Amino acid sequence: MATVLVLALARPAVALAQDPVPDSARASAASAPLFASDQPLQLTIEAPFSSILKERGSNPKEYPGKVTVHQAGETPVVLDVEIQTRGKARLSRQICEFPPLRLDFPRTRVESTVLAGQDRLKLVTHCQDGRAEYEQYVLQEYLVYRVFNLLTDLSFLARLVRGTYVDTDAKRDTVTRYGFLIESDEMLGIRTGGGEPLHVPAVPPAWADAQYLALVGVFQYLIGNPDWSAFARAANEDECCHNTIPIGSPAGPVFPVPYDFDITGIVNPRYADRVFQPETRNLGIYRVRNRVYRGLCVSAVYLPSVFAKLNERREAIYALYAGLADLDPRVLKDTREYLDQFYETINDPKAVEWELHGRCRG
């Protein structure tokens, strides 16, 4: 059932330099073992994948399976799980042979494991079995989540996974590929104290926290993401908002937390332009790799503080990419150049005036 919101038109902004997370929520987050480490989690997933991967509709069937968690020095833990396909563009057979999955664990069975506190988790998969570049896309998208973590606590946590997929239908070869797990909407709200996911058809701009909205707009510009909205749903969606989750409460404010970063310039998968056309032309760009600022003009007052935050975090952002050993050196080089272009823009007043102030939305 949709949450009914009655919010004032003006909202106090949360300063980026401050940490809005209460101590109790931070302590709870620190005790969630799944996201307490940045080391890849080793999983073996046994399920009827030949049947699961046929489910490409809006209400995919769940199938039972087993997940074995392997951790160094510990006895492997075997857990029951219900598995279903999920996603939007990547649910298409033309895009992904192996689409993203949702893993539904019985919460009472995971409490003594690394999955303690979790139940329904999104798993971003490798998409294509036989193409190495698709695993690079996984690593790149995972790093985008990590970049936003450096900028704000109001961001989805992610855990890199080295997953082995065993088809109990015995029709597909067993494969081992990179993927990553994403924190659930509910756990994000609990961890940050930001509120709960709001199931509403739209979010008027006046409801959103203005300074957080400015951060999101600049972050999406940094990664070259034209495929999002903090206020509206896409034509094929039931709830707001497109590739953002509104987190808040009936008392406000609302924080549009972004997710789903594959169709971005910084990842630049081979299918991005095909999926996002003709929208790219409507936005005045010709490729997803081209950046376009989609923030609101009323957020302009907060841009200097957002730029300061990004400049402060610049070396840490570059270090994330340099520190991931399996990232292809060519991808690392291209990404550094893409980030360099962003930093050249935000540190050039004329470029800021042209690219951000001149192209903001009224």
C-alpha cells in the first residue's frame, strides 16, 4: 500500500560535512557482517538455473536453491534460498544471457552467518557467460557504489562476490564469475536513520532534501548517468522513482538514493547506447559516455559544497579503482581519464557555468 506523505514545502538541508547517522544506527550497521569487509565473498549457488533464467516477465517465479558460503578458516555454511530473476534492461534476453537475481533467505537461518540481518538481497551477475568484458562491467559498477559510499552514508552498500553457479537442471555448464550483493532498501533506511522506503507514485521536488539532491545530481554527472529521476517513475514502473529509491518519512525530508549504474558513461557497457536511445538525443547528447547535468537549478546554491566534498575525496576515489586487482589496466586508464575530465570541469568556473548552471533543470 502506498505511503501517504504530507510534507511541508520547505525542508532543512542536511549539511554534507555532517554525519546524519545516529550512533545507534551506526552501531547496528557496524555489526552487519556482510558489508563489514571489502574482500570478495565466495559463494556457490546451486539451483535450477536453466529454469530460472527463462523467467523474464514482470512477475518471475521463485525457485528453491542452496547457497554455500565459503570463508577462510571456517566450515562452509549451506543455506536454503529462493531465487528469482530481476532487473529492467538486463532482464532482456537481448542484453543478458544471465540476468541479475534476487536471493530470498529465511532470516532466522542466517543469524549466525555472514548474512546475519539480511533476507532479500539483490545480486548483480555477470550478464554473459562467455565475454570477459562483462565481468569488467560488474567490477566497474560495483566501484560506482563504493564511490558514492565515500560521499555519503545515505548510499547503498555493496559486497563483491565470487560466485560459482551450479545448474541442478544439468543443462548449463558450471561457471565462476564476479558479481556483487546490494544492501536492501529497508536495511539502508535502518542503518542511516534516513527513514523507510516510500512507495509513492511521484515525489515533488519540494519534498526532497535540497542539499542531498544537489549531491545526487553532481554524482550522476560524475559517472555520466542520464538514466535516473528523483521525482518520477518510468513508463513501465509502478512506483517512484526511476533508478532512485525515495527514503524518508511522512514528516520528511525525502532522500532520493541512487542505484543501478550500468548504463553510465563511467561503466560504458556495449549495450548502453542501444538501451538508452533515443533518450540520449532528447538530452542533447549522442552517447551515454557524454555527460549531461540533470540537477535542479534551485540546487545551485549547494554546488560549491558538493564540489568541495568531491575534491576532498578525489584521491580516495582514484584509490578505489587502483586497488581492485582484477580490474583490467585498460579499464583503469580509461576510468582515470573519465574522472579527470569531471574534475577539470568542476574546478573551472567557466565550465561550471556552461555545463551545470547552464544546463540545470528549472
